[in-house]
Amino acid sequence: MENLDVSMMRPHLTAVPAAALPDGCSIRWYRPGDAEAWRAIQAAADRYTDVTPALVREQFGDDEDELTKRMAFVCDAAGAAIGTASAWYDTERAPADAWGRVHWVAIVPEHQGRGLAKPLMSAVLTRMAELGHPRAYLTTSTARIPAIHLYV
């Protein structure tokens, strides 16, 4: 089967569905130095991408203040980061703030299937609305069927 790119769009960010995290889990936003936590989560969860140490800079730039507003982590009861997603923005369409971009969603494999991704997505979409994005989109591929089911 051919692996095709898929784009999914949410035309508005009003009434974002809420989803509760499992007991003991929490969501926090990026703190300086979290680039390695992001890389470790992505490397564990993404078998399709070579997750190098430089990838976070390539994808998000050097502005850690921006990351503190836009990169979320889901944490286990001990506070360890076990998932991530970003409330990024579109760098290709104009104006850039018109579209929020759900970017780099991942949960480490041993915690997948525990109901973490929907609350993480809810937090990211809510943050996009708070940052002034009226709508959002994401890209994925047909190789990521579980992701497509989550996003529908």
C-alpha cells in the first residue's frame, strides 16, 4: 500500500472538545532544556523519522520563549514526560496567524492506548485559540492509521 500525505483541517477553534487525562497524569508546557525530552519521545514513538538532536531546532527554531507557549508535554504520575504535541503555526500560508498547526504529536509506545492523546490534543487546540488562531490543521500520512482515527 502506498503511503500518502494527509491534511486534516478544523475550520474553527470554538467548542474544542474536552477530554480528561487518566488519574495521575498531567499536561505541562515546555521549559528551557526540554528539547531532549521532546527528542526522546519522538525517537521512541516515530518509526518513520530519523529523530536527530538537531530536529527540534529545524522544526521549531531557537526561540525557547515561543516553545513555552506552544509545546505541550503529557506527564506520568512521577512527572516524566511521556507524550508531546505542539500548538504551532503555519509558516507557509499568509497571514501566519490564520492557521494553527498541530505539530509533532507523539506518545511513547509503552503509554499508547491509555487515553493520553485526546486530552493532549484538546490542550493544544485550546492553546491555539488562546494564542489567536481561528482554525487549525495537521498533516500526517496514511501509514499512521491510529493517528488519523484520533484526529477525526
